[in-house]
Amino acid sequence: MEAGERTAASWSALLAAYTKAGWWADCLDSFAAMARDGWRPDESSMVSALSACAHLGAYDVGRSVHCALLRNTVTLNTFMETSLVDMYAKCGCIEKATAVFDGMDGKKNEWTYSAMVSGLALHGDGRKALQVALDADDEEKRSAVAAHSQKLAMAFGLLSTPEGTPVRVVTNLRMSKECHAYSALISEIFGREVVVRDRKRFHRFRRGTCSCGNYW
Ligand SMILES: [Zn+2]
């Protein structure tokens, strides 16, 4: 495409295509070229660029995109803010990720939680990751998130406690069938006792079977 025929929409489509293909460096090169040509990046271009920054750990570029977003947009939507949380978390800047995350009162979705939890886990704060995962239960009450966060909680429980000690999970939701099966599996594979307190009762898993006898 000749330079004269390009539009903001064609740039945006190009960036999205690079992101989809996982060509992160090309995405950022084009993002820079877009600005050089005098185009103001639209929302979708900025989200593509943030995603590229997250994968490349390109903190400086990511931060400048954040500044541009704040300059050009009155209120950031959930999609943009989740991209920011993901970018800062993957770049190892947990403080900034947390600041954006904490500012998203009532606007967080399962992707937001997922970005924050995996960022914290990746950079070694298992306890905080677990706390955020459990907060997802409180705030969202979405079964998908809840199921996911309970599994994460168990994974972090396994990582952060000495071998042989019981893994404890507390959730204010009724345990799903899937999580029940998963907990049984964990107790068998890792040889660890798993104790889950859900809304109704205690479940104590040992060697692949649960104290509730699968009735709950
Ligand atoms: Zn049970």
C-alpha cells in the first residue's frame, strides 16, 4: 500500500494482524512508523501495541502508550485497562500493574484477574496472587473465574507450602464438580492432603478420594 493511501484504519488492521500472528516486533515497528507518518493511533492500535510490549517486555514503549492513552482518552475502558495491567505485569512492573488494577473498581473482568494473578505468580508473589485469585470469587461471582481461581489457589498452595503439609483453600462459592475432581487428582498426584472449605462444608481429599464421598 502506498504511503498516501494509508488511513488510521489500515494501520490499525495491520497492527492487529501482526498481534494475531505473534509478530510482536513488527507490530511495534509499525506502531512507531504510524506515529512518524503523523497518524494518531486509535484505541485498537494502542491495545495491539500494549500486547506487543507485554510479550517483548518493552516497558518504555508500553509506558509511553499508557501516557498517550491518558492524553487522548477521557475514560479508559476495561479492555484498555486490562491490557495495561497485563503489559506492566509481564514487564515485571508489579507496582504499576497493581495501581491500574486497584483503580478499576467494578470494571474488572475475568481477563483482568487472570492478567494480575499470572503477573504476580510470574514475579514470585504467590501469597498476593492467591489473595487476588480469591478476591475474584468475592467480586465477580462468575463460575468461570471461580473455577479458575480455585485451581490457581491450589497451584499456589502447592508451590508455597512445604511438601507433605495439607493444601488449604477457602471459597465462598459451592465447589464445582470440575474443581472437586481436580482437587481429588491433586491429592493423588502430589500425595498431599487438600482441604477445601466451600460455602456449605469441608472437603478433605486424601489419595484421590474425598471425605464427602462425592455427595455434597
Ligand atoms: Zn467432597
